[in-house]
Amino acid sequence: MSGLSGRGASAGLRLCRYISRPAVSEQRLSLTPNGNIRYQLKTPYKDGTTHVIFEPLDFIARLAALVPKPRVNLTRFHGVFAPNSKRRALVTPAKRGKGNSARVSDESPTPAERRASMTWAQRLKRVFNIDIETCTECGGPVKVIACIEDPVVIRRILDHLKQKAEANEPSPLPESRAPPTSLFA
């Protein structure tokens, strides 16, 4: 998308935000007093229905039906963007595709070719406007040194941070009591 004009690039980012949004709006979900899930419709049905009530198990079953099967490509490209197009390498930023005769399969890619793909930090900034490459305190650059994915390690880190936050909290004030009565008698 680097070759697109400003207007085309913003349309591409809007498209990325649109396709990466959740299947159900969290703002329209609520829990009823009896434990059911209430979903407010964006536009009322023809019969005037504005909300739908689900039992929790039924709601989870309907959500699970929205999850795509693993390893299924949800985006289909046609024309020059199709995977087997001979001209794909001419129009994609990373020059990938069948038409890329410049790189032979037995050669290792150069450092510039390896850096052609966007990092996760760049993708987060571009799609969700989350900047993890800049320090919020000083504005300087931040380097990602690790990506922790093990749930056990994540839980230990979060528990440690919670204990540290609790240790830094000021001690609660003692209970208030009435003044001594002997002074006022």
C-alpha cells in the first residue's frame, strides 16, 4: 500500500480496521438479572424487536459458529493479486509471487528482503493505532526484547505485578472513633 495516494491509503486502513473488528459489538451486550445475555440490535426487526435474549450456552454456541475453521484463507484475491498471477510480484510491495524471477529458491534472502515484511509492532500501529515502539514517558524508541506466549509464565508475571502494586498501596486508615467523653464532661 506504500504506492497508494493518501486517499487510497486511508481507505486501505479503514478496510483493515473493518475486517479486524469483532463479530459482535461489546457495547450492545449486557447481562440480565436472571443471568441471560441481552443483545441490542443495531436496527430493529420489522416486527419492532430491538433486543434478543440468549441463554449463556446458546449464546456461546452461536459465537462458536462464527469462528472460521483453522487454516482456511478468508480472503480471496483475483487478477494480479491472485497467488498464481505472473504479475503479482510487480504490484505487491514485498515483490512476492510467481513472477519474481529475481530471487532463486536456493539463494538466501538479503537483509533488505528479510525486512520487507512489516513487524507486529508496525502492524499494531497501522491498523489499531497502538504505538508500542515509542516510550510514553520520554518519547524515545522502545525495542521489543521478548514475546511471551506461555500462559503459565504470563500468569506468574501478572501475579507478581499485582503483589507489587498491593505492596505499594498506602495502608488503610484506622477506623474512626468518637472523641473521649471524659474531656467534655
